[in-house]
Amino acid sequence: MHFDDRLATVLRHRAAGERAAKTQFRQLLDLLGERPQGGGDPALKAAAYLRLIALADMIPTAERAAIVGENGWRFRNPELVRWFGEAHPAIAAAALQRADLTGEEWAGIIPTLPIRTRGFLRHRRDLPSAAVRVLDRLGVSDRALPMPKTVAAEEPAALPAEAEGPADTGAGMHGPAPFTLRPAQAQAPDPAPPPTEAAEPTRPVEPEGPPVAPELGEPVGPVEPVPAPAAQDPDKSDGIRALVERIETFRKARAPRTAPGDAPTLPMAELEQPVARKPINSFNFGTNSEGRIDWAEPAIAPLVVGIDLSQRRAHAPLGGDFAAGFANRQPLRDMPITLRGAEAIEGDWIVDAAPRFTRGDGRFHGYVGRFRRAIAAVDDRAQRGADRLRQLLHELRTPVNAMQGYAEVIQQQVFGPTPHEYRALAASIAGDSARILAGFDELDRLARLETGALDLEAGESDFAAIVRAQVDQLQSVLSPRVSRFEAELAADTAPLALAREEAEMLGWRVLATMAGATAAGEHVALAMVQDGKQVALRIALPAKLAKAEDIFSSDVRAGGSTLSSGIFGAGFSLRLARAETRAAGGELAREGDALVLSLPLLTAAEPLPGPVDAPDRAAG
């Protein structure tokens, strides 16, 4: 059996510099760009995408776009194409130009791409018909200028010539026979009178329908088609005129059409309507040696230039403020600061800054750094921490998987007879490895739930029936220790908008943790009630957990019982259960000496949420 470990080999190495980062970026593109095959490790692919995000901080955007646009890559992976479609426009355009997908794959990912990115696909002329149909249904049009309409000569209606004198006066449409207006280059000598001022130059018309007089708007007499002009040298003015016509046609097609009943607006009337200002979440800045901001990004400079950051502010944090770090010329990291002034900048910020010194004599020259909104900074740090934890767990899974595999090989005597003592040791190692991997899964699940990266599977389940069955199972385990659950389950049914597997996992995590912490001879009261909108499961805390100040950080363990609360203790299991409960729209909290699990009920008027009803995460 052969294993493809190329991706794991690439991820095992760290990029120490920009050159190594570019090399690893190319390697990951080459491996991820292949058409996905069944049996791959999803965690390994997730780690590869996380590594691409980390490498993006080391490689400038323009160089990444150039790498993506290089010839030789195999962009046959729809998941990679969708991932690049949400990147910087330059990178997205390069990736979509190189993507080589089937019509069904294009039809599946085009609706998920951002609107800006879909427009890049209209520049391609080699898309499958299925992709073109999806683009047409979504209303994605070509961004290139439209071609001008076919120029066809048109003859004006017969008009009386002023040179005819009184004999033609009042002739109107009954005057002389209509004449044909021809281009000057192809016009042969003709005794007919020259065209008068009433005649208009030739205008482009549509090929369908009868010819129409330029000004009268009605079909006129027979119009003779104009022969093509003789071959001649190209004229530069003709090319410019054609380009101007294309631009004008494009401008008219894109101009908004007003309703027929709308009243015209006054000039500059739109200036009275305030324009919504884009919120400012971060900006770069620099100060002079006195602590005043003397430089900032152009969009924010008028609002912040001149603010003195060296002055101590009231209610400064315990660890100091910007003024304290400024006085000591220290680098500042995650320093909270409050700005006062315009609405766009007022509020709490987080500052990262470093001091600057002159090269010659080393004199202090001020600070340079970056402001970030406090809430956005906290969320960003939490997301980065969760990503680092998940990447670490992935790297730890590899050696543990290897140990478990080798232990199972020895235990099962795959390569030949093995002494029973070694088989027993191998079985113990395999069991420990399985418990470690289970702990890794719980850590990964908690990190994804607390950062909003994971949603519980929707469905329908009866939580009352699940709790009854699990309590009966746990009673048989607690009976040998003369302990038990004193259950009062008043609720007959408790329908939840959760898949049965998710509800069973949540209920077992809470009940098994409580049973594992129950001492010998201890009785734990358990009650379930519902009020029409939610169901509440109230469990009295065992003595071990009741003593803990914070049960969600307690390290109480089962203590030799067959019930295990996990390798991280009861506190971690309850914290994971709380994250699952909140993801389901409920709450798990301590109320005195009891633990209360509350979940919203699924009423008959509420349809089950499905993939179509799920919120679009990319929209926002």
C-alpha cells in the first residue's frame, strides 16, 4: 500500500524567510491544485490552507498574484478556486484565469463566489457551456466595452430643393423623385441637384424594420442600399470615432434609467444628502519626538493629526498607558487607549507601536505603529489563537497516529508472531493513543465552537426521550456504588431543532460528567421541565463539583470509575457542553448548587432550518 505523504512533508518544514515562503507557497499550490481524490485527510488539507494564510503575511500581494498566475499550475480543485476567489482581487483574477474545472464544478462554485469575482470569469472565452449558463442566470455581464452597431447607410426622404424656384413651392412630398445620398468617395457625377441643408448625414440603423426618415419618423419611399466604399488607406480619425462611439454606447447602457413619472432633480441636490462614512477599524500612524501624531493614512489624517498621545489620561489601565511607554521609549504591544474627537475615531483602540531613533546619533525621533479597534482586536486575537491551536493539534496528531498504527500492527501480529507481553504493551499504547486523539478532537471542537467556525447539525430530536434512555444506562453504572439519579422527568416530549446525534452527545456529556463526579452513596436530584418555549434540565451538583468556585475550570476527575469525563477533567467537559449548548441557542449555567441546561424547543410553527435557510457567511 502506498501513501501520498507529500502534503505532510511540505507542512513539516517551516519557512524561515521570504524566499523559503515563496517556495513553500508554490509547493502547496501544486499539491492543492490537483483534482481532489477520495480518502484524503481533511485535517491535513485544513492545515495546508492555514499555512497559505500564514505565508500570505510574508509574501506581498503583487508577488503572490504573480505566483498564482504563473504557467504550469494545475488548478483543478474547486475548493482551491473558491478559496482564491475570496482573496485580493489581483490574486482572484489570476486564479480564475488559470482554473481548469468541469462544467458541473463551475456551476457548483460560481454562486458561492463574491460578486466582484464573478465578473472576472466574463473575460474568459473557454468556459464550459454550463458555467456560461450560470453566469447568465446570475446576471453577470461582460466588463469590456460593447462593439458598435453595424453601420448601414440610410437615405433621407425626398425633400424639395430650394433651387427649383416657384414651380416646386408647396410640392411637399409630391415634389421631385427622391434622390440617393452617397458617400463623397463613391459618388459618381450625377446631374441631380446637390442635397439641401434639410438633408442629414448618414446615421447607423438597425438592420431590422423598414427604413425611417431621419426627422419625420415614418417609413418613406424605396431606399437604395449604398454600395461599400472603394478600398482606401485607413484613416486615424475613423478609428478614434469608432472608439468614441463604443465608449458612448457603453456609457448609455450603464446609465441608470429614471421612471417615467419621476420629477427631475435640481442641480447639486444630492449634496444635501449625507453620505454614509465607511467605519474605520484600523489605521497606521507616526508621531514626532514630542508624542503628537504628525502622520497618518490619507483617509484618516485630517481626523487624528495633532493628537497628543504623550499626555496621561484618566482611568488609565493598571499596566500603564501609552504615555508611560512613551516616557520610557519602550515598544508598545496591545496597549489600550481611548481617543476623543470626531465620531469616526472616537472610542476604545488598541495600539501597537515601536520607537524610532536617528541613524547618526541615535536620538529619539518618535513612534510609528498602528491603531486597531478594541472589539475587532479582541476577536482577531481569539481567531488567531484558535487557528494556532488547531494547527498545533494537527501537528500533534501525526506522531500519535503513527504510534497507534505501529502498536496495532504489533498487537495484531501483522508481521509475524509476537510474545503476549509485547502484545499487551502494544494494546495499552494503542488505547492511550486513542484517548489522546479523542482529547485532541474535543479541543478542536471547543476552539471551533467558541470562535463560530462550527455549527451544530440541524435536524429534529426528542430530548426528553434521550435523557430518559441515558439516565437508565447510567443507573446501572451507579448502582454498584450505592449512588443514583433521583430523576423527575415531567416533560413527555421535548422536540429540539438538533440532529439526534448532536442531542445525544450533548446530553451524555453533561450526564456522564455529573455521574463520574458522584461519590459512593450519593444521590443526585435531576428534574426536567418545560414551559412551552424551552426545556430545562436541572441537575444537583455532586459534592465534589459543588465545592469548586468555577465548575467550568474544575479539574475533578472520575477517580477510578468506569465513567470518564475526558482526559482534561470535568471542568473542560462542562465548558465544551456549554459551547455546544450556546451553538444550539440555549445556555448551560450554574444556579446555586445546581447545573441548569436550557434549550429552545422546536414548535410546530417553526420549520426545521436547512441548508437553504442557513445564513450566508460570505455575505457579510
